[in-house]
Amino acid sequence: MYLEHKIINEIIVNYFLDELTEEQQAILDEWLLVNENRLFFERITAQGFMEEQLARLDYYKNRLEMNRELIWNKIHEANNSGQKKNRIISIPKINWLAWRPWVYAAASIGLLLMGTYFWRNTDWKIPSATNNPVVTTTDIPPGSQKATLTLADGRKISLDSASQGAIAKQGNTVINNYNGQLKYDGPALNDGEMQYNTLSTNKGETYQLQLPDGSRVWLNAASSIRYPIAFSQHDRTVEVTGEVYFEAASIASGPDGKKIPLFVDISTAGNTVESQRRRVEVLGTHFNINAYSDEPAIKVTLLEGKIKVMAAQEQAHIYEGQQARISLAAQTQTNKKFIQILNDVDIAQAVAWKDGKFNFNHSDLKTVMRQIVRWYDLEVVYYPSVPEEKFFGEMHRNTTITGVLMVLEETSSVHFTLEGRRIIVKP
């Protein structure tokens, strides 16, 4: 029986690698005539399954490399303290980069087959909630491209990636919606009365926007941007909440060709005092703002160019690869610094959401859960004595919630129960 299972396992791995021989194809076809086998095969070849397995292996890889580094540090400390001088410890380094992505998947599928299918009896069935390490009564899909546009007159328009073409006109500006992106076609500058629109996303939503000046904006879940349908001749000012990524365009005005600055005012819950205003001044650059009110601080991360960050009476310039962290607390001491500049920041982690990914490298449990709660529109409850964990790795955000929680659970000592739209975190 084991030999038969081993052969089928190898055949399915070869199926994913597109390396089936004619003989293997014939064996697979015959095996699929059994209903239980066919159901199992359909599950592992379903859209999104492969991405989940790749993400899971990437997660293991990162944790292995982290553990390897910790072990080496322990050895170094022991050697320096004179302990175990006569003992040689060898830790082999796995060349993960030499593995093709498809081999990642093949190995993952092989482990799944051996661990899930062949360890059970031949009456295999699709795993139920009681078989799943993540206890759940239903699965929840990932977020999607949706948003709400509020026009100057207060009208609201629901947007999604299926909406196409012109959706509204304000003055000389036509608002178009194409494939999950809102675009303003009209004059970039205006000397007349300012009219403002607001694009907002709920939890579980994301959207893109092209402003009248050509600047491109990405909104993460539970975020918003308020902007004029045509900018002033003197400055371009927008207001944001939540998390927003900018690719700011450079625009000039007047006979002298003077560049018009772009100001991004950052709004958070309770930030209503003008003296406590947080602002970013931009002159053509790419940057990310994370200003969720439930995060410890506002984070402004610069990918290209140069920006000036202002908070209360402080200001600081940041350059490529740097991050400004701005305190969310009101200034109560004259010597307290609002702005902290960090160098050598993990840029990929800061903008992973824009590229459709979670990046949990060096993230603690609550930081991870805040991202999950926003993207899947959930709430989270923690049992007492949940252990402090550090997570590592990257995975796609198009995975269902159980796929994400399974990876987290299998690479940590915490456990999850999904009840409706509530995640319960247990030790």
C-alpha cells in the first residue's frame, strides 16, 4: 500500500512540474476514476492552492534561516565563555536559492499528500472543520478592489473593478473608472472655487487613484484620501487616513515654471488640533504613509526622492531608504521628539500590501493580526497568556483566511479559532 501511495505521490508532483510520462499519465487517469481521489486532486489543483503552499514553504525557509543564526550566536557565546571547547558543531546551510519555485511547490504538495492523504485510510474525504488545525465553521475570502467615491455635492458612488468608463462629471473634469483605478481627466490646475472629492475604502477593500495632476495613489484597506478635482496654482494639498502609497508627479505653473509643492496632511483619530498636525511635503517622489490609529506610530517610508516631514513644531528631511516615525501622542513635554528617523528600513515590507502581499518579517503577533483584521474585515480576541511570537516570511494576500491562519499556526505556538468574522487567538 505504501509503495502504491509513493508512486501516486511522485506522479502528482510530476504533474505540477509538467513532467508526466505517458505511463504516469495513464496511471493518474485510472487513479482519478475513484471519486475520493478525484475530489482530492481537484482540491490541490484549485486556484490559489499552489500560492498557499509556496507561501508556507517561504515561511519555513525564513524561520529556518533565523533559527540558524540564533544557533550560531549561541555557539559563539559558548566558545567565548570557554564552554564545550572540544565539541565541534556543524550546521549545514541549505541553498534555498538554488531551488526552483516549482520544486518548492512539488515538495510542498508531496508533504501534503503524505501527511494528509496517505496517513489516513483509503476512505479519504475533503478535510472538515474538525480536521483542520484552524478550527472554523466557514472560510472567508480575501479583500478585493472596492471603494466609495464621495463627490463634492455629497453623492456617493460605489466602485469595484467591474465598473468601467465615465461615472461622473464635475465642471470640466470627467471621472473615469477602469479595472480598479479611478482617473480624473480634466485641467490639473484651477483658480476658481475648490471642489473636493473623497475616495475611501472599508476593511477588506483596496483601490487605486490617479489625481488630476497625474500623481498615482494606492489605498490600502480602511483608508481614505480627500483631494480637489483640480489643484490650486499655489499648492497641491490632499488629506489621508489609514495607509496610502504615492507616486507623486512633478508639476509646474506660471511663466517662471516654478514647481508646485504637494502637501499630504495625515489625519488620525483624535488629531483635531492644528498645532499637532502631521504633514508631508513632496516634490516628485515615491513614498508610503501608514497612519492607522491603532498602530504605535505613523510611519512614512521613502522609496525614491526626498520629502520633508512635519509634526507640531518639528520638521525633518528623509531620503531614499529611510523611514520617519511620527508619534501619535499629543506633545506634553517641551523636550519630547515627535519625529524619529530610521535608516536601513525594510522597504519591501513597508510596501508589500501595494504589491498584493503580506510581509511579516520580524513582526510580532499583534502587528500581524492588525493587518489580517483589516484585510479580511474581521475582529480578533486574545486569550490570556498568549505567547509573544515573532513571525517571518511573505505570502500573497489573495489567500483565504484559513490559508493564512494555517501558515501562522504551523510556524508558531499559537492557535486560532474562526467563529463567524471573529478570530480567537489561543496559547
